[in-house]
Amino acid sequence: MQQMFIVTLYIGLSVVVVYSLFNLWLIKCWYNCAKKQHKASNQSHVTSTNPRPTIDIIVAVRNEALLNLTITSLAQQQYPTDKYQIILVDDFTNDVKSLSVLAQIQESNWPVRLKIIRLCDELPKAYEQVPNKKRALEIGAKASTAQYLLYTDGDCIAHPRWLETLTDYMADNNLYKMVLAGIKPLPGSGFIHQFASSEQAALTILAGGSLLAGIPLMANGANLCISREVFEEINGYSPWLDKPSGDDIILLRKVHQKYPKEIGFCFHSKAIIETRFPKDLSSFWNQRRRWVSKSLSMPSKQITAVILLMFFTQVCMIALLGVMGFAIYQSNIKLLWLSCSGIFLKTFIDSILIALGFRYIGYKMKLRDYLLMPLHQLVNIVYNMALGLYSLASNGKGYLWKGRKVTKTP
């Protein structure tokens, strides 16, 4: 039996080392680019005097409680009001409070142009019971005549200089066809909120680092800018329009296939969008199931390989915990030291990812955050294993989102 645990130990250590080296590579790419951008911004930077490009902000919404705050933040941008508009696409909102908010938004006088498109006027009634986010975004894009399309969500709050910062960045890098930026949580409390914030911090580094390494793995549709001409050139979300999720990764992969060197990541703090994070276990679970289903939206060998690496790393962490328990039972100091080393190595790498992600969004980690790292690691192992297995068994379907159960297309 001891031989079996020894084999398990070395397999587990090997996988954890590969995981660590891969993430260190992404961290290096992130750090080098962040350093370069900060150095450029610290030089005598003057806001661009070139004519501002026209931008349409496209927001697909359904039952959004924070929508009035979202529209207010978008309407108060320090950007010429004749150069941008907000295109709001309502995906069959059926919540009484949200319908009231939509009516108030429509009746208000905004300092910027606001267009509201209702999918009930654009699609057959059969679509009311299925997710339509990509359809909503595509309809919004077709209604645009601007140079750039800027996507965000109906529960996000933008900095007043969000548009200005992104357009300045694109002006400084005029070859870019697409620009990504990060998100950060709106104020919240509780373990679920803290855990989701830590995980998102790490995911932001993975998203930015993988893009800068030339293997883009993920993006966030709450903060994504793309040339309208390029959007039309790649034919939008086709042929994955019927997929319930993955609008962001689909655009990222399609643009990368055609323009691999012309996608940027903006590190400026004013380009970061604030958004609401899950506050309870049910909303957290359903959101993560939706995220996992993105990997099925547009198959990619790179994404599949990374997902497998992440999954088997979690499997190996469980195996290492088992070896550690066996070593304690057998009083085997060598086995105990090696298994603890593997667990510590992954925890250390994940801590670097989280710390860098928090630093990017301007959050100063407290002693409590560092003390919670081991607990987060244990929760992360269990929930990622459960999430991966459940999502594979359900083929990425069966989760609830915006009051709909994702099962099939109409």
C-alpha cells in the first residue's frame, strides 16, 4: 500500500509543478506588460488631442435591480456626448420592479443619447423562455453606427473616465482591434463574496496573462471593446448564436484567430468596471456553472488543455491530502514533507495570483485575507471538483440564470 501512495505522491507533485510553471509564465507576462504600461503612463502623459472616436455602449439586460445606477454611471462619462450613445437591449424582462426601472429610464431625460430595443419586438415569443444574451448583443451591434462597440452588463458601475481611458489607450495603440479590461466587486460582505472576489482576482491575472502570452483563455463581457468593423468582419457571434453563454470568449477567440497581435489589455485603474458579485451559495454556484459552460461554446485545444490541467491539479491536491494523512498515520516524515510541499506550492502560486489581482483593482490585502488563504484553497479544491464533474455530467446545461433554466434552444 505504501508503494501506491508513493506513486500517487510523485504523480501529484509532477502535476502541481506543471501547474505552477504554467501560472508563473502567465504571471511573468502580466507583470512585464503592467510594468511597461505603468512606465508609459508615468511619463508626461497628456490626454489625447485627436478627435474622439464614436462609441456605442451596448448593454443586454434582463431583470436588473441596479440598472438605474448603471445607466447613470454610463450617462455621466467625461466624454463628448455627441460621440457616444447607450444602446439598451431588453431580454424579455418580466420582474415587476425591473420593468418599473426600465420605464423610469425610458421616461428620463439623459445628457446622452439612449436607445432602448426590446427583444419582444424583435424575436418570436418562443424565445422568451431561453437565454438570448448573444442575440441581444448582436441586435444592439446592428443598431450601431459607431466606430467602436463597448460591452458591459446591467449590474455594472463605470468610472466617470472609463470611456476616456479606454479610448486614450486605443489611441496610443492604434493597431488594436479589441481591448479588454478588468472588473472589481461592488462593496459586499460574507464568505461567499470574499471567496468570489479572491477567485475573480486570480482569474483576471489568468485572462490578462494568457492574452499577453498569445494564448487567450478568457475574457469578461462586462468590460470589452471591439471595433464595429471587425465585429461585422468576423460575423459577430455566428455560428454560436444559440449557445446560452460565452459571448465574451467567442468574440475573443474569433478576433484572435484573425488578428492575433491586435488585442490589448488596459491596466489603467479607471478602465476597471465595478460589478455585483454573488452574495449567496445558490447564485455563486449558478454563475460558476454558466462560466464553465463557456468552454463548450467555442471549442479550443488550448482552452481544453488548460481546463484539463486545472481539473487534474485539483484531483492531485486531493490525492496529496490523502498522502499527507497516510504519512501522518505511518509517521513517515519524508512522505509528509513531500506532500506538504506540493500543497504549499499550489497555495503559494494561487496566493500570488490573488495578490496581483487585488493589487490591480486597488484592494489592499489585510492580515485576514492572508490567513484565509488555506481555507480558500480547501474550498477551491472541493468546489472545483464538484463543479467540473457536475458540468460534464450535465453537458454545461441545467443551471438557472436570470430566472431561466438553461436546457435547450427554441
